[in-house]
Amino acid sequence: MLHAGLLLANFVIYLISLLALIHGFKELFASLIFVFIFIPASYICWFRPAYKAFKSDSSFNFMVFFFVFFAQFITTVAFCIFVPGVCGIVDGINQIKRGGAGPIIVGILILLVGIGFLASAVIQFLLLMRVHSIYRSTGASFAKAQQEFASGVMRNEHVQGAATNIASEAIRAQMSSGNNTGNPNPNAPRY
């Protein structure tokens, strides 16, 4: 929720910045894209796998969570420093250095959201470490996650159907190529 709130605050600050003629439409549009992509993606890509992992003690879902949440952690660190369209600490300091009432106020707001992204990155790191310690205490491992993935894929009816179709086509191709090689006995009747 903190991450979603920071992304929304980022959008509002860039809207204010656009009205104060400090930033342009490019930054506002980027901040809007971040709101519409990162908020739903964080729910789908790491919250649901974490929920499934804790619910069913699934090593595979833990691995999905770790991969996606670590990527979000790295993204949040980049947001904290400076990414165009995101209120970062560097952008806030640059706006304050510009001087004038408008840039200083906007710079302070940008700096506050940048510090918020820094706090969010620290909280995400602590959460990642906490979930990892819980994961390790269950006796799970990467090998177990690979085994769950392989068995889960083979239980999927679509994968089973595709495997059956591929095997059937391979057998048909082998049988038809055997009939096309010619009859070794030319006097034998053809059926």
C-alpha cells in the first residue's frame, strides 16, 4: 500500500509540477504509466505468489515471489535516486537548487516522495529478508521448486494434450515414412 501511495503521490506532484511549468507532459505521462502498470502488476506478480506460497507451502511460488519482489526492490531503489517521471532525491535537490518559490516548493515535495521511495526500499528489503527466513525455516529449496514446477506443468491438461499431439504426430510421421521407402519385394501384393 505504501508503494501504491507513493506512485499516486508521484503522479500528483508531477501534475502540480506541470501546472507550475517546471516539468512537461513527458514526466506526467511517465508517472501515469507507472501508476497503471506497477500497482496492478505488484498485486498480480508478487502479492498473489506470496499468498499462494504461504497458503500451500509451495517452493515454486516462493521462488516467483523472490524473483519479482527483488525486481521491484531494485526498481524502487532506482526510483529513489532518479528515474525520469518519478520523484527522486536527485530531481528534488535539482529543483531546490534552481531557486524561486515554485521550484523550491515542488522540489521539497519531490524530495519528500524520493525519501518515501527510499523508506519503501528499506521496508521492501526487510520484508524480503523476513520472507526468505520463513522460506528457509520450512526446509524448502531451489531443487524442490524445480520439482514442483515440473510436476505442476505435467499435471496441466493443456500441456498433456500438447504432448499427446506431438507424440501422435511423430508416430504418424514415422509410419508414413516407413510406407514410402518402397516395397522390398516387388512381387508381393500391395494392400
